[in-house]
Amino acid sequence: MSGTWRDGWFVVPHQVVLSDLDAFGHVNNAVFFRYLEWGRTLLWFAATGAREPREITFIVAHADCDYRRQLGVEPIEIATRIGEIRNSSFEFLAEIRKEGGEVAATSKVVVVLFDWARQSKMSIDETLRRKLTECSRAAS
């Protein structure tokens, strides 16, 4: 469970496995969203020091993915960075890359900071805003 900062992206290596493929022999479009989830989870852990799923204090409000290349059973990279930061939400921008850097998909996921106990959104405090801003600076 690791990733590294490279060229402004938090990059997580991943191996596509046979069970990710559909009847047509390529990674099913829905599986791409699992890859994106893994990338943003590991970036969140790296940025905040969190280690447990219960320490993920956001929910997905919007997710899009543009597919550019098919994937098969092969090594890939999930590259994620922080985009725009608002009052209670922010963006995860991502690329799923084939070996050699060819982009197979791009994505923008908007998340809302969420208080699980109260079941309501919450504002991004200054400490978290600083951590997210540091991540977005790493991306520039």
C-alpha cells in the first residue's frame, strides 16, 4: 500500500488481474472507478496521515472518467493529484496510465468533506486546507 510523488502526481503502481476483465477481454469500464478509488484513498492517507478506512472523511459527490485506451492484464499506474479546493469540497484529478506513460483514462472526482457521526457535510478546516494545498502545489 504505497505511492510516490512524481512530476506533481501521487503515483500508485498497480497490476491489472484477470478478474478485472470483462467478456470482451479488456478491463470493464466500471473497474476503472475502483482504480481511481484506490489512488485517491492512498493520496488521502499520504496527505493526512490517516491509515484506516474510517479516517476517510469525504464522500463522492460527482465522478467522471474519460476512456482513451483499453487495458488488459498488464501493469498500470494510478496517478492522482488535488484540483480545486472549495469550502466543503475538493477535486481529485487522476490519470490511469499504461506502462510507458500512455494515458488510458482521465478523471475528475469531486468529494465533499463529511461528518459520519452527524451524517452531514462539513467545512474544510485550515489544517486540512493546508495539507490539500501542499498536495496541489506538488502538482504544479
